[in-house]
Amino acid sequence: MLNAVLNDVLFLVQESATGLDTEDHYSFDYLNKNESLVPACQRIGDSDKYQSLLMDPDLSEYIIGRIVAHERGKVLPLIIKKTGLSKEDAETLFTYIIHGSFAVNRANHFQKNEKWAHGVQMLNRFTKAGYEKLAKND
């Protein structure tokens, strides 16, 4: 049953981009209107009917695993392209990003508000700087 629910949720974000756009100047309204700029876990958590599942600590690792499986094929090549990292190193960074994004969004109860927008902007700056630094060390 949980797989069916997660498949339904992941289908909702299937057509959107990866959330790897790391611009930091997007406003709250812009981020709300451009779902592809936010991590998959936030796009999934936007639906009230799924938030209680996402907030359940007993289900977190399983849900994160499903998000990882769904996003890996799209996001890993983009991380490699942006950074020049090996596939193995890109996988480590991808795992960190997914787990961290999920944790930050869960701490905000998957609610899009000004605090959330500020956090997305700050994390985008952090990620962009990391990508740039990694690319320069090639």
C-alpha cells in the first residue's frame, strides 16, 4: 500500500526538473510557482494528504530510499556535469543532498512559507558554492 502511495506521489513530480538550479535570489512567490527549483521531497510534501506520511520517522528512510531511486538517474549526471566528480563521488554528494533536503523540509513540516523560502535560498547558495569549488579542483 505504501508503495502505491509513493508511486502516486512520485508521479506528481516525474515531469518536473531536478531542483539542481542553485540560484539564490528567487523570491518566495517565484519558488512557489517554479516547483522544479525545489528538491523532490518538498515537491512531494506540498500535498496535504501526504504530509503525515512524510512526517512519520518510522517511514523516513524508506521514503528517502524511494526518492533516491526515483531521482538518481536524473540528478547524478547533472552533478557530474556541474562538478566533474566521479560517479562514486557524485553519488555521495547526491545522498547528502537528498537526506539533508528531506531533513530540513521535515523540520519545517513540509510547509512552504517565508522560513522555507529563506532556507531554500540559503541552501542554494551553499550548494552553488560547493559545485563551483568542486569544479575548480578538477
